[in-house]
Amino acid sequence: MTEIDIRDAVPADIPALHALIESAYRGEASRAGWTTEADLLDGQRTDPDDLAGILADPKQALLTAWRGGGLVGCVLIADRGEGTGYFGMLSISPTLQGGGLGRHLVEAAHAALADRFGARRVRISVFPQRETLVGWYGRLGYRLTGHTLPFPYDDPRFGLPKRDDLYFVVMERELG
């Protein structure tokens, strides 16, 4: 993998972050990669105000991956307390997916969660309909917990569902 610079996002990164995240999850551009949610949801994945809120919250951060001055990936990390961290919104430019950058960002997220928040375990939430993605996380050491979370159907900020059976499965793994 060519040289990747990983750093915390800053407010000036919000326009590039928004464009990257939307391209990785929604619309036709997302179909160039394997992590698209375009068959499950229309609408937005996030918005600039949500991203600004993340950056302003000391219990959260967005790690960004840059190659040659261009944003190619990001991941949200968060402190959930009691030694538990969370990551989400893992986004890789669709044309670069499958090249190891996602795994590299997950490893960076694990290290940052442990260093910044004292996390000893990490939880994630995934649509079970995305079986390939659930399998990928399984290969990274994540296991299904048996817990689920509802999809926020009443909040269009999270997307416009194309189906009525959306929810999240919770996966977890120990760190270090």
C-alpha cells in the first residue's frame, strides 16, 4: 500500500469527509466498492452538521487517511465508557476498496480507542443484510453478541429506507 498519512479530522476537512462518506455508502458512486448501502437506503448517510458535532465532542473523533494530499478514508471512534470503545462510519473511497486500507484504518481505530479512551474492547453495529461485511469483521476478530439495535426509521438524517426490516447486529472484540 502506498504511503498513507492518518490524522485526526479538523473542521476544515468536513466538506471532503462528507463527500467521501456519501460516496462510500450511498448512490451509484458507492456501487464501485463492496461496502455500499445503496440497496438498503437512499438519502444521506450523514451531514456536515453531524460531522461538526462529532469533531466538537471530546468523547469522539474522526480519523482520516490521506494519500498524496487527497482524503481516501475515515473512521469514527468513540468512548462508550467502562472500557468500551466504538467505531463506525468506516469509509474508504469506493475505487480503493479491497486494497487493505479499511483493515489499516480499523487497526488505527483500535490503537486510538485504547490510547485515548482506555478501551479494552470495541463494539460495532452492522446491518445483518450486509453478510459480506459481517463476515469481513468476523475475520478481524469481531463476534456477534446476540444484541441488536433498531434502525431509526423516523430520522431521515440516517437515510431513507428501501425496506422495512432494517436493524443492526452488535459485534464486539477484545483489544490487545
